[in-house]
Amino acid sequence: MLELINETDEIAPMKPNVKEDRHFVTALARGLELLSCFRSGDKLLGNQELAERSKLPKSTVSRLTYTLTKLGYLQYDDHLGKYRLGTATLALGSAMLSKLDIRQLARPMMLELANFSHAMVSLGMRDRLTMIYVENCRSQAALTLSLDVGARIPIATTAMGRAYLAAVPESERKEILERVRETDEAAWPGLHDKVQRSIDEYHELGCCTSFGDWQPDVNAIAIAFRPIDSTAPLSINCGGPAFNLSPEFLLQEVRPRLLEIVRQLQRPLIGNFN
């Protein structure tokens, strides 16, 4: 497998303006933020690592991990002095995924496209400034991306994230991009231009692209869609090593098939939920 970075330490969490929101419970937010520090591939994290990732004081982290352990959201390893996600957290995630009927509907079509393109086809949803994979299908090809369900990728540099940005209302897009700008002011002008071009191409081509923008040796295209009225958009992408997936192949051969998958997914869901 082609090993790729699937997490970005630079990406900060979305935070409301708590000074203007008297209903915001800071302690609860900090606890949830601590749980979100665990990423795909993380088995155990200590208080120091959690403090670095959450940007919280270590004393605060210690109190939070103690409380979360008592509630079953974390489990403490006495030998290593570190924490793993507990069964209560697993129950929440499993309950959420079980409600995503779209995954069962999408998987056969995703697998067919993955085998056709010799690439990886994934379904993702937004989590703050990242997209998190909720379904994933790989081709039987020897070389493809090594990302699994639960992996996170940045929202502004990936095709999946850009498709999401293109599909949401302008007010939400501006808020997200403002948070992205705050994480890296120096890179923002060039990144903003690429995101804007990607949104323009979404209206022209029906998909967003990322040709070497996320990882220099990775190409991908993606489409966002709403599976049910009033729900947040999901994004479906097809991507892989650039030497195996040229922009021309993705746009000419994969794009029509990806558009057809989205059309098929929306049609049965309308019948099931309306």
C-alpha cells in the first residue's frame, strides 16, 4: 500500500464565539474536544499528547481524562500510563454509523468503480475542518491509498473537502474557510484561490478536483450530495496515486460514473424517506 499522511495536526477545531453564546458549555466542549484528539490509527494517548493536540493545559486534561474514564468514554492502561477510547465512545460511533443507510446502498457501486479505476472510492462527511471517511472501497490493485473508515483528510486541499465546500451555503463556506485561514495565514492566499477555482469547476464539471494539492503524488475528484432533505451533504470521491490516475482519466472516464452513482443514490433514498 502507498502510505500517506491521513491526519493534519495543523487543522484547528471549529469553535463558536463563546463570549457571545451564553448557552455554550465550555467544560462539555473541552471533553468532546479531548475525545476528538483520537484519530484513525491511534491506539493509546497520554495526557501530554492530549494536551499538545487539544491545546489545553495538562492539569485540565488530567481532570477531563479522569472524568471521561469514570464515564466509560476512555479506558486507562495501567502499564503504559495512557488512554484508549472506551466502550461508551464506541457505542456512540456505532449508533451513528448504523443510521447511515446510504453506506449500504453505496458500497456495491463504490466497489465497482474502485475496481474499474484501480483506485479507492470513499464516502465522507465533515467534522470541523476535516472530512472523515464513513465508507471506503479499494480496488484489488496492488497500489492504492491506505486510508480506512475513520481516517480524516483536510477540507480545503482535498477533492472530497472542496466538493463539500461547493455544496454548502455561502455563509457556512465562509465560516469554514475563515477557520482554515487562521491555521496558516501565509499559505492562505494561494489556498483560497485554489478553493475558489474548485468551486467554479464544480458548477462547470459537476465535480471538484485535487490534482497534487493535498499530496503531490495523489489525484482525486469528488462530488457532494444530500442523501435526505435537511441533512448535511456527504462527499464521494475517487482517488489514488497520480501515476495511475491521470487528470484526463479521472475527468473523462471516472467522472461520468461518479455522477451516475450519485444519481442512483439519491433516487432510492427519496423513495425510502419521503
